[in-house]
Amino acid sequence: MLFDSQKLLTVFTNQAEQKFDSIQEIKDIALNCQRCGLRKNCKKVVFGAGNQQADLMFVGEGPGAAEDRQGIPFVGRAGQLLNRILAAAEIDRDDVYISNIVKCRPPENRIPTQVGIKSCLWILTQEIRFVGPKIIVPLGATAAKALLDPEAKITRIRGKWVKRKNYYFLPTFHPAALLRDENKKPAVWKDFLKIKKAYEKYLKLKAEGKDV
């Protein structure tokens, strides 16, 4: 088990009590973080990017080689595929916020360890707190396990809505999985149509001043 995910929303509240003033303050802390061994082997810390008031947020596993070089999430092959999926769903990448469970690239892109996830998770909770999205999309097994259930299997929970507090989660496959197995593409497109529908509905209700 990676960690007790049932405590995640409690962590949101507890971390909020530390009185951080801005997401930039969290980013500055992340850029200088040495809490696990990942930092010494990576080139750059890859903090989240995008609209810091987004209603839709995507969370991946961790940076790859391209992200490690540029310091920006989802700019490699998987990120380029994500861009194409967003464009096809008529969702502007500039309107959403994108981050990862861990902020430093694991060696050889291996799955992040329990230590790495625990070390980084509080940073992600602060990103979520400051951005305040209504919809969060965990991309892949690592994100789904970290955010929802450490025993979750992405093949079973993808495409299913999960409500936790004021957040709506819809896990789907990571774009990198589609690069390895094109047979997963129809399932992901189906999930993105669900995301698009819910996102547009929420934006409409928000514009009308209605509570969701």
C-alpha cells in the first residue's frame, strides 16, 4: 500500500492550516525540495502548469525525459498526445491545470516509490487547494492510486466518477499507455467525452451563478 488515501482530504485541510499565501510560495518550496532521493538525479523540478484558477485539472504520474529537460509537465510524446486529445475534445490546454504526483523524474521513468509519493503528495494537495478545480482527472494507475484508492486498478475504475468532498474525479489511462497500446484509445476518448460534457455543464451552471 502506498499510503492511506482516505486521509488525503484531511491532508488538504491540515496543510491549509499552515497558511501558505500563494501557489508561487509552494512552487518555490518544491523547487528547493530535497525530501527524497529523486532530486539528486533529475535536471529540473517539474511543478504544475496552466490556469491557476482552472475548474479542470489533470494529474499524471511524474516527469519524463522531455519534462525533466524543460521543467514543464506533459511536453514529451505523451504530452503531445494529450494535447491532441484535448484539442479533439475542444478543451483548451491553457484553460486547465496539469500536474503530477511526483515533481522529479524517477530514474529510467520507473514507477515512483512510496517514499517519493509521500514526499511530494503534500505539494499536490496545495496545488489543488490553490487552483480549486471542480473536476480532477487522474491519468494512469499511479495517480488513481495516490488520489483515490491505493488498491485501485485503472482498468476497473477508469471512466467512473468518484466524488470526494467538493471534487469530482474521473480516472482514465495515461497518454503514455496509449502510445504503448493503441487499443486503449477508444476507451480514453469515451472518458474524455464524459469529461467534456461534465466540464461544459459545470461552466454553464457556474456562469448562471448556480451551486454545483
